[in-house]
Amino acid sequence: MDFDIDNEKIIIEKDGKKVEYKILFTFDSEDTMKSYVGYTDDSIGSNGRKNIFVSSYSPFDGKEALESITDERELAMVNEVLEQIDRESNS
């Protein structure tokens, strides 16, 4: 998956088509030594809220690939960050 943090967008190839997503936020974790990026295609989910996707990447290993988050501890940490962002945006 191609992504460019500086231009605030991620381009992902899905079914042979390039789809552009808007980057909403990024954060780093010292625990995992990874960076995370939250992004959206502005679609609305069944809960009536904007769909937000989060992927990790390792800026220190020279790879520019987004990775799925599958580890339970990592998922819990990302959910805490999302909840904090939600609380701060509603203040």
C-alpha cells in the first residue's frame, strides 16, 4: 500500500483500483516501536459514524508498507487511543 504522510493521504490498491484515503491522525508507540495511522474514505458505517481505519507501520525499518493490527494488546492500545481522540473531539 502506498502512503504519504506529508501529503495527508494514503493510496491503497483494492481490486485493481487505487483508492485514496484521507489521513486523520498519526501516533507512535514506544512499546511496539511502530507508528500508527488513522485514515478514512469518508464513508459512513451502520452506526451512523464515519468509518475510520487504523494500520501500523515501522518507520525505523525502511519499509513503507502498512500492516494490519492483529495482536490483542496492540488492538487494545489502539482502541484506547481512538477513545481518547473521540473524547477530546467531543469536548
